[in-house]
Amino acid sequence: MTNFQLSRELISASSFLRAHRAVEDSKRELYNRLLGHFPSTVAKALTLKTLNICLAKYHFHARSTIVQSRPFGLLADPSNMCQLACPGCVHSPGPKKQKLFDWPKGTLSEDRFFKMLKLYGPTAIGVHFFNYGEPLLNLNTPKYIRQAKSYLLRTSVSTSLSVRRFDPEAYVESGLDFMHLSIDGATQPVYERFRRKGNLDLVFDNLRKLVETRRKLRRCLPLLSWNFLAFEHNAHEIPQARRLARKIGVNEFRVSTPFGMNWDDPGIRPAAVRPSVQRFDPLFVLKLFLYGNAKPTSVDTEMIEGAFERPWNEDGASDAGPSPGHTCHWLYKNTVMDATGRIMPCCAAPGRDKNLVFGTLEDSGGDPFNTEFYREARSFFSTGTRVSDGSPYCTQCELDHTAAAIGGTEIRQYFRAADRVFFDRHSLSVLSGW
Ligand code: SF4
């Protein structure tokens, strides 16, 4: 059965039991077809990841309250701490003083991260090692990246690079795919207006070491993306920063429009500058697809084979009945865990009047994607029922509900990189177009 046929069958399935049967029936066939293109364990991993996305798509269309698919995108904070204090962030002194956010200190332990990987690694396609903390503060982050790669996950970190202890070799050797660099200025006085407590000399020193290490080790990865948030106070330095980025040797330079943060610091206002991307590396796209995740240096064979042999759970999933109504994509596609193991549905920060802690990895009966808050949030969108004042923030949320961090674009990139012939145009549109 092709992905296209399977997806059609799933969408028209009248109940979860029928959808479940279609997924289980197609498992061996899809695996056998992939076996012609990949080694056995990789074929099994790709089968699981493909079918999980198809099942998630079924649940999304059925507006299921309880799902048996697993989040295909993971966000995990290796550290809840940050050495900077940027306006608008959970680490900014203003919001901290007002206790606007609920953001405890903590460092992600090996046990906790491996537990998350065991649960979701075989069926997920990617992990972002960042949300509100500085990932480089946890010295185990390269180890976590390597572990994630062994589950064939695409990995990325976002960092200020303003850290004293940095091991560029560990990051290059980890197999990390992307590093997003948050550098919003070309001179210290301008840079530190927003990146409070940041040290630009340290940033450039670390960046040069990283580029040099990547060259010395003859690696193309990680791809380095300099992200410049354009504010009124720093927009004049964009050309200078772009020149520096090219000279140092990053792969691309992005100018982005930030959210308004003048509620925290009235002097920090977004500039009227058009977002742009400039790729200095003519092979950027080729590298994106050539170094696919289906060619890892090591694979966690035991975990992937074990997951492949286990059928998807057929108990307990509920359908609200196919509904064209609005829902939030995050609730079916991604999940977020901070360094202390708290599970959140999206990248918004929990805080006063914002019930966004949906459970913990440890205390959710082994199913953090179907906690009571997850069920209540999904059910709210399909039925409009708000249980109480203690309901999850989703019931009053005005954020963008369509842009999960790991969504259609990342699905297309992932499977194209795996094999652009096997995952043809039709398959990619079936897997990503929802
Ligand atoms: S409804 Fe809002 S708060 Fe809830 S998961 Fe979606 S974006 Fe996040």
C-alpha cells in the first residue's frame, strides 16, 4: 500500500479501530518496500515514523481527544537556565520580579532525556534542543544529540554562543544538523541592548572556533544559521553583521521580525525591516538533503526493533467524529519538555493565569501525550466545552494554532533527505499537507 492509499484509507476510516487496522496491515508491506532502499533497522525506523505521521493525521482530522499516535516533533530544554536576560523572556528581571512566568531552574538529566527518547524516539522525526534555556549550559547536550541521532532524528540547537565553557569538537562530532545563532548586533553596545549580559567578543571567539573545527574535521554539519532579530536600535548594523557572518564562514544569515517586547522594555521595538535570508553557501540545500537522517553513524537497533515489533495500542483512543472545525496543530504534532521534566503542549511559557503544564514525564502513567490537560484541550476545540477556571490555557489562547515547531516543512525535508525517489512528490504531500 502506498502512503497515498494508506492516507486515503485512514481519512475515510469511520473509527479509530479501522484506522488502527489499516496502519497495522500496512506495516510489513511498507517495511519490505523500504528494505529495497535501506538497511533493515533504518527501514523499520522509517516505517514507524511514516505510519505514526499517518496515524497522527487521522487523529487530527477526527479531532480525537485521546490519540494513539505519538508526537513526531520534540522540543526539549537541556537547561532551564540562561546567562542572559533578554527583554520579554522568562529570564528577564522585570517579568521575574512580577512573577509573570512559572519557570523553575533545572538541568536535564541523562535518565530523563533517555526516557523521553525511549518513548518517542522511534516514531519522531526531529528534536529541537531549545525553548527558554541556553542549551550549551548543559555539558551533556552533545551526548543527547548523538543519542537522538541514533533514533534517526534531525537535531537542532539555538544558542547565543555567549558561554565560557564551549567544546566545538563535541558539537561537530555529535552529528548536530543545525545550529541557530542568536546574534542581534555587530558591536557590543548595540548587541547588549537586547542580549543583556551577552558578550559579543566571546560569541565571535566561539563562532570562529566552531567554524575552524568543522573545517579541520572535514564536516559539513552543523549548518550554521545566524539569526538577527531586527529592532529599531540595531537595524542599522544589519549590513555590518551580514559582512561579518560571511567572513567568519556561517552558512546563512537571516533577518527576522521579533515579537513586540515593549511591554517589558519600552526602548525595545521591532523595526520595519523586511525578513530575509541570505545563503552564503551555494551547497546549502544540497547539504540539507545529502546528509540525511537515514544515514546515521550509529543506530539504536534494540530500541527501534523493539518498537517495530510492538503493535500500536488499540485501546482507549477516542474520536470526536470528523470535524472541519478549528483545532490547534500543536496538540497532535509536537510535545515540549523542559529540563525538569514538565510537559507542555507548545513553546508558550506557563505562568500566572497560564495553565500550560500538562503533566510531567515521570507522573503521567507512561502516556504524557494523553494527560487530562491534553484531553481537555483537544476536547475543547471539538466540543467548545471548558471544564473550569483551572482548564488549560488552550481554552482562551490567542496564539497561532497552525504553526507547530516541527510541521509540514520539516516532514518534507526529513523524508526528502531520506530518499527523494522513494518518498516522491505524492508521498511528501500526503505526509506533510495537513
Ligand atoms: S491552543 Fe495555544 S496554548 Fe494550547 S497548544 Fe495551541 S498554541 Fe499552545
